[in-house]
Amino acid sequence: MFFKQGLAAVATALTMTFTAGAMAQDDKVGQTDATTQAVKELFSERFGNMPIGEVRYAPFGLFEVQIGNSLVYTDEQVNYVLDGRMIDAKTREDLTEARLEELARIDFSALPMELAITQVRGDGSRKIALFEDPNCGYCKQLRRNMEGIDDLTVYTYMLPILSPDSTEKVTNVWCSDDPSAAWDAWMLEGTVPESEACEAPIDELVQLGRDLQVQGTPAIFFEDGSRVPGAISAQELEKRLQ
């Protein structure tokens, strides 16, 4: 990202902030209030009106600043910024990674199922949602990896973001008599979907991807709200489904 210069000096300067502020903020971790709003405004101002997602209390006396899908840390006066991983020295846990995973969680039940192609395997008791572009090679690999996985309900959100003809392919699949079969035929066998015409929800699908900060395909969402960017093996998928 940025701020790669002088991290050692910044860490030294922040030592007193860590120790003095941590106890005072223990009961506010992850929260926002007037103080975090002031930090957010000052941070944005100091970095050229940079768009800031949110500023919250961190568990070690600083404030976490969410910028897109990344986190940096700062003090209340925004005199110093720490760009890097925060590690728990006792447990060796990557606190930054754990926090990013928490922030990336979604409410699975709130997904607009009417925009998805729904496929049920076996009893369908396990559920995942996939965001896939029809021209995404890794999406096709993920589909092949999933072929032997049973008792699964798959909600596929077609996300046309990679190529000019992605929108055309998504429209043709959506408008076909059997979108599920048309999608599988294209992704697994390379059978080009026949040209069809109807009102496909392209804008709604693209906006959903933006709202969930899906920045690439495939993106996998599990029923517990967690996500995995990119294709994973059948073994890893089974592990996460369990």
C-alpha cells in the first residue's frame, strides 16, 4: 500500500500510545463514536481527502483505519500511521488478518437469492454462494474441483467484469430455458450459450458485487458468512464446509 518508509521509527514513537491507550479503550474495541469520526475526518484530510471506509477502536491503544479491503493503524492525532501486520506476541496470531476476515463476513441469509442460479446436489444441506465471471479460468477450475462434492446447495451469482463479452454470455445464460444447465455446459464443457434476449439483471449483479467488495472472481461465500477469494481444492472446500 503506502507508508513503507520509517516503520521502525513509527513503532518506537507509538510505544507510549500502545501502553497508555490500550486499557482505556478495552471496552470500546471495534466500536465507533465521536472520537473515531474525528480521527476519520482528520486522516482523510491529511491524505488528500482519501476515501475512508471506517475508523474503529483497536485492542492495543490505536485506531484501525479501513481503506478498501486493507487496514492501517493510527493514533488519535493522526501524527503516525502504521501500515503492516499486527501480531500478538504471546499467541503469534496475526491480529490484522483475523480482523480483516471478520470485517469481510457477510449475512449469508441476506443474499438476494432471486439473482442467483440455484443448484441442489443430494440433500442440499450445505450451502455456498459463488461469484463467477463466464470468462474466468479459475472459476472453471473451481467448478471442476466441485464436481464430486455432494449434499450441497450452490447459489451462483454471475458477475460480468472480466471481458467485453462477459455481459453477453451472462445474459444468454440467464435468459435460457435452463440457466443452471447452460451455465454448467459453458463452464465445464465450453459449450457457448445460445443467443437469447430478455431483461437480465446485469446492473443488480454488478452492484451486488460492489456492495460485497468482490474484487475478483471466483469469490466463495460460506453459510457462516466467511469468504475465500479465488479457487480452492476439493479437499479445502470440504474442510470449510464441515
